[in-house]
Amino acid sequence: MKILFVGDIFSKLGRSCFERNVKRIKNEQKINFIIANGENISHGKGMNEGHYKWLLEQGVNVITLGNHAFQQKSIFNFIDEVNNVVRPINMVCEHGKGYVTVNYNGLKITVFQVIGKVLMDEANLSPFTETKKLLEELDSDIIICDVHAEATSEKIAFGYAFDGKVSAILGTHTHVQTSDARVLENGTAYITDVGMTGALDGVIGVQKDIIIDRYLNDGRQKFTPEDSGKSQFCAVIIDIDEKTMKAKAIETIRIIE
Ligand SMILES: [Fe+2]
Ligand SMILES: [Fe+2]
């Protein structure tokens, strides 16, 4: 079975680029299931209720979030009730779910997310320990993990630590696609970062002049999404053997338009 995982969809350009590509890829590649990271979909920060509904209309089965999970207030209208949105399992918070299990043609597919600790909020629990605990509880046919972290070393170590125990470990958060996609020795598909879906010419989604001003002049302008110019669509397709839960292949997609 083929799963499409789309990296952090960022603001207006991310949404239009996603819409232009997702249905065509689904048809051409015979995709069965779509997962998308939506932590930046609403103006770069969080996911509001309207954009949540829009993602479902686009055919997304499960949405993952990240450190920006709760920055749109309207997420509290639905996050505790729905069974298709995950925030990091090791984030200390009272709202939302760290994992969801959904049925697809008689298969139990679990999607979960962890957040890193290195160069991120130290209050987060260990992604390693919390994943170990979760996997002891699960009885699913396919398990997909979004590892939302800054440090490449933390993500790579996480990949090896759980190789063979899940179907795929897919990195998000840095918004830059890495060239290390592969199936690890024990059958887990892995990539350090899937990349973002949004502006090509911003600084990971934000207008570049604002960020340059920050570094050059210690500027404090508000982060504003880059909503014009070229865009990029970044994703991976994972092919999974339904009987063994292991990945057969992982392929990256990066479309610039
Ligand atoms: Fe992000
Ligand atoms: Fe993030």
C-alpha cells in the first residue's frame, strides 16, 4: 500500500501548491492514504478550523502538527474530539492526541508524532522513552511516525532506535528536504526531513528580508509569511508491505513551480 506524506504546508502559497499537486499525485501514483503536516498551514502558525476542514476536503486522512500546534485558537473547537489529528505524543499538554489509529480496508493504521528535545522546548518529554512506551501498547498493521525535530543527529538516532518496530519514520520541522531517504536495515522507511510545501524564496516560509534584518540589525519585525513568488511541494511516497508492516521503498518528491 502506498502512503503519501506531505511536509509542513506553510500559509497561502503552501495551500495553493498543495491543492495543485495532491490530487494528480494521488491518481498517478495510486496513493491509498495521505498524511500531511499542518502545523504552519494558517498564516505560518498553527491550523485553524477552516483549514482543518479544507485539508479533509483535499483528501487528507491524517494531519500531524508540531511545536506550532496550538497557535490558532479555533483548534480547541475540535482537537479533542477528532480522530485524524495528532500533536507530539511527548509534548506536555492537556489537549489533542499523540497518536490515532484509523481503519483502512480492514488494516489498522496508526499515525503518531514526537517532538525533539535538542534545540527545542526542554519541557518536552523524551521522544525515545515515550515512543518505547507507546509501541508496547500498540497492535497495528502499519505504524507511521512523524519525528518533528531540529537536530539531524536526534532524528537519525531515533530512526535507528525504532528501525523494524514501525513502518516509517519521517522527519519534519526544519522545512528543508534532506537527501537521505532510504529503507533502513530492519524495514523502516526513513528520511531526516521531508521538506516544506510553501514559498521557495522565503526563509523556511517567512519573508526573507525580515529574517535578514533580524540577523544583520537585530531587527524585531513580526514574522510574515512569504505569500508571493515561486513555491515548492515537498513530500515522500512510502510503499509498505501490508503483511509484514515493513517498507519496501521510499521516494522523495520536490516540485518547484
Ligand atoms: Fe513547520
Ligand atoms: Fe515545527
